[in-house]
Amino acid sequence: MDAAKPFKFRRVAFLGYSTAVPQEKLYKDAEETAKLVAEAGYVVVNGGGYGIMEASSRGAKSVGGHVIGVTFEPKGATVFEGRNPNNPMDQEISVPNYVKRTLKLLELGDIYVIYNGGTGTISEFGMAWGLARLYFGHHKPLVLFGAFWEEIILTFKKHMLMRPEEFLVYRIVDTPKQAMDAIQTFEGEVAKNDHVHYEVTPDEKAFTI
């Protein structure tokens, strides 16, 4: 890595509850975090939908930030919220299905901020965490927003068969400022490492830093 050009994440992916509304703290926290992220020069990435996705777009756009949305429109899904026409995106990437959207979000984000949510958020979190363990040392970090994550992680430790490094790839935060601090802390940690990539396929490189 070029010492004259410090390492910096380019894009921050926001993942979380699709039915959060502007009156809720969950929505406001995501909006404020995205505002701080955009002010610091990062691009915001989300799924182009409602809830946390809309909140992160609005937060970024309120300070002139750039937003990338990854959308899809399934024909057979009976309980999918769909693309949000009120989600202000600068660039929209349309993909054919949910799995490809998840993979594209994880590919585009250099780091993930993950909020409370349902089964969709759980699946995104699981994939992001699994990839971080798989490529540990060159992994994309996770910022878990909300004190409730402590109990969830404790349950995993108690009942699942886990490896030590799996608990080194995330930070748990409880405020937008803490989230921003965690992003910059992870950035500093990556910058300290000898960050020469192994020989990997182009597909694998999309999930590493």
C-alpha cells in the first residue's frame, strides 16, 4: 500500500429494517449516521427500498452525498416491499433476484452498518459475517448498530460452534457518532496491516479489502 495515500473505505453499505418509519428512533439513527458518513466523503450504498434504506439515502443526500441503490422487482414474492420511488438515489443498479441483490450490496460496500431488522437483515448479516470470517485479515468489517446486538452475539457464543476470529470482525455501537468512530477505527486498523492481496479470483476480490 502506498504510504503517501492512506487507506480509506470508499463505500458504506446500510442494512436494516425495511419498514422503519421517519418517526422512529431506528430510522432517525440511520439517517443521522448516513449524514455523518456522507460528510466524511463516503458513498452510501443500500437496497433502494424503504425503512433503513430510505433513511440512509435521505441522510446522505441532505449533505450532498452520493447514494447507490441496488434494487430488484420479484414477480412471485408476496410480501416484498419493492423499490421505493421516494428513495433518492444517484445511481440505481437493478438485479434479477434477492440473492444477487445481497451479493451486490456486499460487493459494493467496503464496510457494513447493520441495524435491527427481520429475516432479510438476518440473512444479510449472516452472509457478511461469514465472508468476514472466510477472508479474515482481508475482510470487510461490520458495524452492528444497537446495544441489543450484545445479547445476540452472546447467544451465538453460548450455543453455536464459533471460531475466535469471528468475534474480531465487528464493533457494536449505539449512536451515530459511535458508528462513524468505528468506521474510522477499522480504517486505521486496515492501514496498519501489510495489505498485499493473495492471488484470488475476481469474484473473491469483490468481497475482500
